[in-house]
Amino acid sequence: MRSDWQNGGFGIYVHWPFCEAKCPYCDFNSHVAREIDHPRWLRAYLKEIEAYGAALPGRVVSSVFFGGGTPSLMQPEVVAAVIEKIRETWPIANDLEVTLEANPGSVEAGRFRSYREGGVSRVSMGVQALNNADLRALGRLHSVEEARAAFETARHAFDRVSFDLIYARQRQTPESWRQELSEAVNMVVDHLSLYQLTIEQGTAFGDRYNAGRLKGIPEDDDAAQMYEITQEITQKAGYDAYEVSNHARPGSECRHNMVYWRYGDYVGIGPGAHGRISIDGSRFATEALKQPNAWLEATERSTGEKLREALTAEDQSTEMLLMGLRLSEGVSISRFEALAGSPLDQERITELDELGVLGVSGDKLMATQKGRFVLNSVLAKLLGG
């Protein structure tokens, strides 16, 4: 019998928690450290891979993703050894995708060649803005000139290169975003991630915002206009909005993130990493210890995993819907109902359809472009909020 996770596939996420500096908008598990014992970290990663390999034997790995933090600060030998251990532990898909996140300031041609030789096939670069004033405001250490040079270096080393930009930044206008994004689509290779700035509690930006000191955040109407500009320019340039914030040429979608959005299984290794794993007909949420040294020491003793919690049928169907409606392809209604053990409310679907935020095509339930912009509200209504 086919397990539900097989609808999304199986991937491995490896978290590198270290950065050169902490960006003020970032709520990821990232830390600044003067010294890092790379061989010690490698031993811990390999130990965790072995443990998950024993629990999940025979899975075909379709993607590996090194996230962070700044994984391009990892020694290339560490990255290569982790990839090799994954290859030894599980069967590998013929078209395995191995992505490594990089910041422009940590890019150097020889290092990138070493990553490629070690098995990395795709790089995702955190450019974030294409003007120096906004880069400084975002706490980025690189300049636009360095970002362009790093991007060119990446293009020569890898066939697949993506980069990120943030919009709805302080004092940004729809017209300035139009100009910046038009410039960006002339740079891009095959994939672009475009995120609206969100003010997260617990970050430096969050503290400034609460104190009334974060000036110039665009009004909702302007942010909505920037979202519409994003869709217009990327679509005209041939980059499909296959997910709320991600745009790609057909066939160049990020395979690892598709595992998440299609609600497959994924192993999360490293401090604070989350996972979803299916064992003996049950699905579990896993979470690793967040503090880097605590994770490292716990892994050396036994495991860095602090939580392995069984998910209920409602948990699984809700998560599948939350993730899948982010995709332009939508979700399978029959799959949702098989997980939930009950049907979706047809009256709510009809109401959302009439509002132009949701659509149905055969067995597929899809958020429209308008609906993806207000997805949280659509999901709340759909799930009975």
C-alpha cells in the first residue's frame, strides 16, 4: 500500500547555524561564533544521518538542502563528507538535487568549485536588495557590487542558481520595486525567491517596530501593489509563480521545497531543524535542540533530537492543506479527505470560490493568485476559523 508521504517524496535538510553577523529581520536559528570546530560538527552530522538511516531504511532521497545560518561558511570537505554519507545511507534518485545556501560575502570561486566537486548541484544566494542603502538597512554585510560578482561566480560554477530578494522594505515604493525587480529578472538563471518583509517578534526589527522606531514600512495597499508587480514582471519574463514567494522557469522549481509543500517526508539534521517522518504507518514531527552547543553535545551523547511527536489525522490533513495551497498546482481533495477521515466543507469552498480566492479543478483545490496573497485568511475560513 502506498504511504501518504510518497506523494511528496523524501528529502534531507542539514542546518548550519553560523553566520558572520545576525541580520535584524532574521528569526532563523543563526548564531555568530568566533571559532568553529568543523571536524567535530562533521562527526555529529554523520552520527545523526546514521541514526535516521537505521530508522528509515530504503528511502529514495530526491533532495538534500544545506540551510542556515550561512552554509557557504562550511568547509567544502564537510559538505562533501555529509553528501557522501547520505549516498552511503540511502538509495539516491537519478536526478538528486543538492542545494547550498550562500551569502554573497562568503563566496569565492575556488570554494564554489570545491562545493560542486563535492556534490552540490544548486546554489541559493541571499542577495536581498539591489541597492546599497537598503542592504545596510537590512544589516547585510555585502554590497550590490559584491552581490553581482558573487552571482557571476556562482553562474560559472553551477548550472542552477537562485537568489532571494525582499520587498516592502523601509521607504520602498511600488515604482522603485518595479525598477529593482526588472533589473533582477535580467540577472536570474532559472529561479527567484521574492519575499515580502515581515516583522517578526524576537528580532531586532521586531523590537524597533514595537518601540515605534522602525520607520517607513510600506502601507498595506503599497505592499499589495508590490505583490501584483511581482507577479506581472516575473510572469512576463517567463518565471512561473509556482509557489507564493517562488518563481521559476518550468522544470526549475526547487525540488527540496517541493517535498515540504507536497507534504512528503524529510529528515531535519542540525540545531533547531524540524522534520516529518513516517514509521510503521504513523507520522511524526521531529525537532532538534536549538542551541548549537547543546545540540552538538547531545548528539555526541545520544541524539540531538529533542522532540518526536505523533501527528493526529487532523494535524496531518491540516498541515498538508497549509503547505499545499501555497503551490499554484494546489492540493488533492481526495488525499486531504483520506488523511482527515472527513470531507472538506463544500459550502465554505463555494463561498471562497465566489470571492475569487479559491478554485476547484477536478480533484484539485487551488488558491488563486489573489487568494495566495491572503492565504492565511483563506485557510482560516476553509478550516472553520
